[in-house]
Amino acid sequence: MNTLQKIVVVFGLAGIALASLFPPWAVHCEARADMVTRKVTYAFLFDPPPIIQSPFYCQISLDLPSLLTVYVMIIAITTGLALLFGLKRSP
């Protein structure tokens, strides 16, 4: 593994760490017989955004599908760049 590949891997790991510390959050509200889900924001893992005032029962939780999508994108970009920088260049 050359120096550029190591730098790419370090940045990829830093991206995963940041995505884990500031994950996406979603609000789930029960409105009559329906369950309404709305993506809210990215916030610090240990300080979730406040629940929206609503006459219905609402709770906030991590938006896991969006978080997994971010992980997959970071891993794909990191892998692609690491492979690209690993190719031997012709003189």
C-alpha cells in the first residue's frame, strides 16, 4: 500500500467516524391510524434534535437506512480511490 492509498484510507475512516458521530435523525408520528415518518436533520449522536410539538404521539430515532447509505457511499468512494491510486503508472 503506497502513501496515497494510506491517506485515502485514513480519510475514509475519518468519514465513517464523522458519519457515526453526526447521524441522520427521523421523527415518527402516529396520526390517527397512519404512521408518518419525516427526516429531520443531522445531529450529534448524544444530543438528538428536539421532538416537534404535535398533538399526536411522536418519537425521534436514528434514520438507519440513510446512515447505511452514507456508509456505503463512503466505503465505495474510499475503495475506488484506493484502487485508482494503486494502479501502476506508465512512464
